[in-house]
Amino acid sequence: MTRKLALTCLALAAALVLGVTAAFAGAAKGTADPGVTPTSILLGGTSPLSGPASAYASVARGADAYFKYVNAKGGVLGRTISYKIVDDGYNPAQSVQVTRQLVEQEKVFAVFNSLGTEQNLAVREYLNVSKVPQLFVASGATTFGGDYEQYPYTIGFQPSYQAEGWVYGKYLARTAPGARVAVLFQNDDYGKDLLNGLKKGIQRSAVKVIAAQPYDVTASDVGSQVAKLKASGADTFAIFATPKFAIQS
């Protein structure tokens, strides 16, 4: 187990223990939290099981496998974890619909590990107003760490995309001084944060971003963007894209 995964698992276990302990206290007063019974904890999350980012379905399936491992070891405070994964097709409008279903019909204790920047932004306000924990958001968008005061029920865990982009920039500045960079990026906070981080990483170096082309996640392909980037005369290609478009590029 990697250190990052181990820390993630420990943090999740702590969050669940704290949540169930709070539920115990509520139960004593007749106000037990939704999704917590004497024998189980119900979590829910959205994932692109289909659609343009379906390669990311492995994120939810990996979490589900870990929960099964936890359950085999006795669960959390004697309770097993049920993790209901629903497909949103990587469509923010669908994310809203199925998240409301998880909260209002399934009565989940928390929304856990839902994937996608725009998808999590689309449901953040609703979950915070409803006081449903939005736990371990599967996105590195800066807002999920930076706006914690406004959205106290939302908790991220990934390193930020801006920090990731900054690392790429620093690497280029050190290993390819004078590089002329063309960037393909997803036209949302995911791609823009990576691009902004890259630009910060190459500051005070001879590396230059000479072309950048956005794409929409609903597009069928990125051929026209790649053609424009190729024509720019760049010698380095940065791809800030989900798997389908990264493969096309």
C-alpha cells in the first residue's frame, strides 16, 4: 500500500468513526443521522460508469473494493459499509439528479468520492444546504480546499491541479530550458487549473506556452485543436485531458 493510499484510508476511517460516533450521540436523543443503523453505514457517490470519462469508473470501483476489505475486517465500530455507486455519465446535470436521489430517496449518510470537477461543483451548494457531507471529492480543483469556510460540508483530498501543473512547469524549466509548449486542456476548472499551474511553474524561465486550445467534454474528438497546436511550431505537447481525449491526442 502506498503512503498516499494509506493516509487516505486512515483519514476515511477517522471520518467514518467520527460520523458514526456523532450518530450514536444523535440516536440517544432520537435524532440519529440518515444512513446509519445499528449494523450498517450507507454511503453514496456518483461516477462516470458510462460516457466520455468512463475510464474513471475504476476510482469508484477501487473505493468499493476497499470498503469490502473493511467490512471483512469487522467494519467501522461494528457496522458494515454499504457504498452505492450511481452513474452520472460525467454529465453535471445528471450528477444533480442522481445525487438528489441518493440523499432524498436512498437516505445516504454522506456522498463519498463522487468524481469530476464540474460534477462536484454542480451538487456542492445543495449538499451543504442539506448538511450532507460531501466527503473526499474526487477532483483536484483548488476551490474544494480553498472555499472550506463557505462550504464546510465539502472535503477534498487530492493534491490540487494547480500544484500538479506547477510541478510540470518546474520540470520543464529544469530539463527543457527554452521549450515551446502547446497545451490541450479541458474547458473547465480542471483544465484551467492545470494550465494556470503550468504557467506559474515556468515563470522566471525561458520556457513559453505559445499555444493553448480548449475542448468541451461533450465533443466527439479534438482533431481540430490538435491540428492548430501542431501548426503553432511548439516542440512540447502538454495534454490536460480526460482519458478519451488524451488517447485521441
